[in-house]
Amino acid sequence: MIPIQLSVFFMIIYVLESLTIIVQSSLIVAVLGREWLQVRRLMPVDMILISLGISRFCLQWTSMLNDFCFYFHFNYVLCNLTITWEFFNVLTFWLNSLLTVFYCLKVSSFTHPIVLWLRWRILRLLPWLLLGSLMITCVTIIPSAIGNYIQIQFLTMEHPPRNSTVIDRLQKLHQYLLQAHIVALVVPFILFLASTILLMASLTKQIQHHGTGHCNPSMKAHFTALRSLAILFIVFTSYFLTILITMIGTLFDKRCWLWVWEAFVYAFIFMHSTSLMLSSPTLKRILSGKC
């Protein structure tokens, strides 16, 4: 057990982090959405960022409600919220991976025919890729939806079954659903890792080819991009590992250490959300007040 004062302190930290992430997501959607209405078009990266901002906004609110319901034992409400959290969490992973793949195709110097074909087609394919991310998320969340429905039915029974066979089947179902959700996160994460590593390798190769002089504006841009990628790689990988540990949940008492752990996890999300805001030239230009 941890002291109640410490638990309250980390609860406040977590809430402040969550509200900051919500404001950041709202800002991304509002600013880029206004730009879309004014000029009637958006850069491809901004289309992904708007989708990511909406998904992160919904995910953060759901996460806050989910955590408070878990902490205060609102089990029935928790079952309904968990599936919503899982949906937006998987969607956010896919959108992050799509953003990294887009950067890899547009910035890298690879000349493989497949890369060249994708680079030429990516602008036309982007709306379909965004729709595909949504559809894949819907499909991968079906097992969790079925499991949550069964769990809700179980919780609403006046006389829950005490048969050990039924309990064993429910435990096996829970393990299956956990594995399915982990796979749903691992696939886009591997895509993110591959794209990030390829892009970092390409930028490093370009820097070595053109020399290491920092006075060259092109080299400065390459160094900045490489540094940003390294930070994004560390932050998103850390976030994935913390989510994985949270889902497995065998290392610590969830309810006892909930707010400490959530404050730790969402510190990475805050850093990731900040890096996303800085990745859009349109967003940086508008926020800096430049025309």
C-alpha cells in the first residue's frame, strides 16, 4: 500500500497530464480544421494529424473515465468503457504508424521500385489508408466486444454461476482476448519500428554523403529531423511497453499503484503529443502567427 496523500498527489498529476493532452489534441484539430476550411485543402501529414488528434482526444477522455471507474469499483460502467478505450487505443497506434510510414516514404532516399511506386501513390492512397486504419481497428476489436458483452451479462446475473468449469472458460476467454488485443497493438508497432529505423538509416546515410558541416541548411534540417525521430522512437516505444505492462498487469497491484503508474504512462503520451504538434509545418506556422 502507498500513503493516501501520495496517491492523491499522483492522481492530480495524472489529471493535469490528461487535460493537457486533451487541450493539445483539441488545438491540433481546431487549428488544422480551420486551415482546411479556409484554403479548402490540407497537406497529407495534416490530414493524418487531424485524425490522430480526434482519436487521441476521445482516447484520453475515455481513459480518465475508465481509470476512475476502475478505482471506485464501478464495474458495470467499466465494462462499457473498456471496449471504447481499446478501440481508440488501437486506432491511435495505427494512425501513428501511418504517420511514420508517410514520413519514411516522403523523406527517405531509398530508390527501390516498390518505395518509388508507394512514394508516387501515397497522396492518392492516403484517404483510403485512413479509412483502412479505421476498418482494421473495427475488425480487431470484435473479439473484445464479444468478451465485454459476455462479461456484462455475467455481472448482471442475479445468481452468477459458481461452477469451476464456467469460471475456467471465462478465464481462458479473458486470456484469449488479452492476446488478441496485444497482437492488435504489436502489428502497427512493428510497422512503426520498421519505418522509423529505415528513415533514421536514410537520414544518417544522407548526412554522411553530404558531409557533417552544420552550416549547411540542408544538414541542419537533417540533424533536426534525426534528433526528432530519435526522441519519437524512444517516447513511442516506452509508451508501447508501458501499455503492454498495464495490460498484462502481473507486476504490481493495479488499484494500489494505479495513479502512480498512470502518471508515469501519460507523461510519455504528453511528450509524444507535443512532438506531434511540432511535426506539422502548417501547425507551427499558424501557432507562431506567421502568414
